[in-house]
Amino acid sequence: MTTQYHRLGPAPVSPLAREERVRMRDGVILAADVYLPAVAAEPAAHPAPQRAAEDGAETARDETPGDTILIRLPYDKSGEYTFIPLIAEYFTARGYRVVAQDVRGKFRSEGDALLFVNEVRDGADTLDWVVQQPWSNGRVAMWGDSYYGYTQWAAAASGHPALKAIAPRVTGTRLGEPVHRDPGDRTRAVEMGITNLYPLTHFFGNDTYLWEPDWSRRDFAAQAEAFMAERGHRSISYDQWTPHPVTLPRFPLGSPFAGRSVPVLHTIGWWDNCAPLSWADVAEIAQHPHWDAHHYLRIESIDHENHALLESAEDRVEDRSEAQVRAMLPAYLDPALEFFEVFVRGAGRPGDVPRVRWNLAGTDELRSDAAWPPPGMRVETRFATAEGGLAVQRPASARAETWVHDPADPVPSSVPDAFSYLLHLPDEAPIGARGDVLVFDGPAQPAAVDLAGPVRARVGLCSSGPVADCFVRLLDVAPDGSALRIARGQLQLRDATRPGVLDIDLGQVGYRLRAGHRLRVHVSSSDYPEFLPQPGTGGDPWTEGERMLPNTQTITIGGPDAFAIDIPVLEGALA
């Protein structure tokens, strides 16, 4: 069967840029677009040193030394998906020089398309090149989302002295890493469906191949092999990750937080599917005082693709027009520019920059605090009841609640693309009508309550099968019955025929639960295809194929191992 895919090669270099070739220490050449500010217009008595636009001539560019913003990404430095030319235009209009570079092995850059492991050295070598250019004053900042947020952490890990500040968004230092498979661990993360697919799409050679497996089948590994056979070559990263992951060191100099620190503006999205990676870095940074001293947190009501909870219906589209992108840029870029003004240009006092700025989701309010969680937060615990409620008091006696996990009919993911949750803004209430989803409801709120901080669940679990995944979702149920997911977490229990207690991190929340609304909890064993479903046999979900067995799952209601969820309350009273 022929695999259907869409191949994306490099787009033409922007007319606003000139492409340069940057040599790495091993001789590999990486392609970089350089954008310089336009020469400022002079008063009429002194005509500007540029020719009229109607002559078709290029605008004169400022070649004098200035501050540079470096963007290193694998998604085509000239392509429409990341609209880097528009971003560069916005930055250069504020006087910055911009360098946008295809990472090693991608689009116009040479070398092997190998995920993560070359970015520390390549980032340092690119910084070396930048500071040697006549238009550089030796001060460099970095900016970007996702993988081009990761390349910032990697460059910072090199300790290069020219790097003065970074602004990573919706990313993490452990981005994309396969699940650690220590056979001695009873609990571990649940495998995301994208993990093994990413090396076959965005890191399958220089070009990008947009395709997905046929999710109605379970022969994922066979479909991957068929795709590579059709293309006539293999993915280096895929072969290192599957079926037995070989972890190459992404940070050859050690932890990125062990060495020289730089000021960080760290942006996290409440609905970003990669947010757990960001929050893990926040926790790690807190253990390193020299990093924590100038770590600044910004938390927005966005998903991974920068769709916002309260954006207008006309802007909630998958393919934004150029006009929509331009309209989005101030909110997208100005926080980083304000940060760079202080920490790159020295225009302002670091003490005047709020340590934490966060949006209270459900409102347009942006709050400032000295730390996260905000001062005054308290934790209130709610316990599941046999009647399907959420109670303040722990039920005294223990009882079992069961459901059947059928891998042939898994609980469906609520959106077709986990990276664009807010594009679809799904109503998750219908999922709770399934027989394999347990539902627990709290009472309606008599008045609004603001939630801010970490959410955790404790689940006593066992299964008739050898491995069980447990998904817990916290929802806001409106008076009309629709349900919006506001927090979620999942964890896997191995040797699951023996009962165990899972401590599930549902991430962080900053949310206003309005009067008349109620909290709801969903508990299930699958969320497919965002996460690979357990086949019920104990085999690897990616390689097991079509061999599947239903399993009966059991959680404990009441008693010492009672199902409980911790809710962080900042203002108001939780019913």
C-alpha cells in the first residue's frame, strides 16, 4: 500500500534577507538568512541613502554593528509554517539584526538530520560566526518556539559568552525524548503517538514529509517501515529510538543548568501539550540559584500553535493569512522585545521586570507575581464517591470501580491535532458518556473561584492485564453541559495485576471557574491517537501489531487508597 504524504522542500529565501553559509567545527555547512534593519530615513534636506521603491531597487540596509536575535529551527527558515520572514521584519524594525538558520540536516543545511544531539555545538559555532560579522556588536539573544526553543537551551548549555538572553516558548530541555524504559520502574510516562512519528516527518532528511499512519490499524511499526522503504532511505533518529531506544547525549557538557546562566523569559501555554516539559524545567531551574536568579516566567492561555482561548472565531483557523499573522505579532513578540531591551540593551532595571506574569484563563487579565504558585494559594482535596461525586470528606470504606479497556475501541482523543487544542476548542462532555470513562462531578459553584497552582491526583489502580495506563482529566462544566478541559495528566502502571498507587501530575492551572459552573473529573485508560493505547498483552504499543486483549481496570473509591485530586485555590471558595 502506498503511503500518502505531502513533501515540503525549502521555500525561496526572503527578499529581505541574504543567505550566508556558516561552517561548523566539523566542516558541515549550515544555511542562515541574515536580516538587517533598513537604513533610517533622513530629513528631507538630507536624502536617505536609498533609492526609491518604485525603481525596483532594494532598500539600503544598516551594516553597522548592533544587537542580534538568533533563531535556529528545523521547519524551514524561509517557510510559511513559522513565518520567520515576517518575524524578522518585526524585529529589524526595532533595530535588531536577525539570523534565521536551518539546523543541521534540514532544508538548505548540510549534515545528517539527527534530532537534538548536535544543537549545543552547532549553536556555539553559530554564535562564534555571528559575533565575527561586521554588523554584530557581540551581543546576541535567541528566540523561538518548540524545537527552536530547545535550540536556545542547547546554545545556553554551551556557555557561550555572547549569548545575553533567551526567550524559549512552549518547549523543554527533554523535548521529544522517548519514554525511559527502566524495567525496574513500576510507573513511567505514557508514550505519545507523535514520539516515533516525528523522526519520520520533520527529521526524515532535509525536507519535511507530512503524513500519519492509518490510526485505524495497530501495525504502526510496519507502516513506518513501509514508508521508509517507499522513500528508499531510513531515519537515523527513528532507528536510534525504535524499538530499543538508544539515548545519545544532547548536552555533552552536562546539564544545561549546571554551567553559565543567562536571563530567561520562559513562556508556557496552559493548553500546550508540551507544557509538562516546560514545568519540569521550571522545577529544575529552582534547584540552581544562579539560573533561578534571572528566570522570568510568562504563562499564557495558548496551545502549542499559539491559538488563544479567547481569540475571535475568525482568527481560530488552521492556516492564518498574512494579515492575521501580522496582527498576532505584537502579542507574540513584544514580551521578548521588552525583555531583550533590559537584558541585551541595558535599557531598564532587571528588578522592574515581573518575575511571573500569567493570564487567568477565562479572563483577559494578566497578573504579575513574585513567584509561582502565587502567594496565598491553598490546596483543597476532593475525593471521588461511589455515587459519582467529588466530596470534601474521604469516604470511610473502600470499594472498587471498574471499567474495561478495549484496545480495539480506545477512548478517542478530543482533537485531531494535540498541538492545536484551542483551534478546535472541543466539548469533552460526550467522552464521559462512554462506558470506559469514569465521571465524577463536583457541585455547582455559587460564586466564582480562581484556581492557580499545581493539580495532582492519587489513584489506587490495578488491572487484569500486565500494563495499565491511567488518564485523569479535570474539566470545567458549564450550565449548558459542555465541558472544557483545564488540566490533565497520565501515568503508566507496570506489573499492574498487583495493586499500586499512582501519583499523577496534572500540571499547573490558572483558571477562573465561574458561578454556576462545576468541576468534573474523567478517568480512563486511553486517549488515542494522541497517546498510544496499551494492547493489553504487555507488548510495546508501537511494535506489538494487531495482537490485542481487553483488560479490566479497577480503581479504589474511599479508604486509605481513595481516589483524590488536589485543587489549588487562590481566591474564592471551592464548593
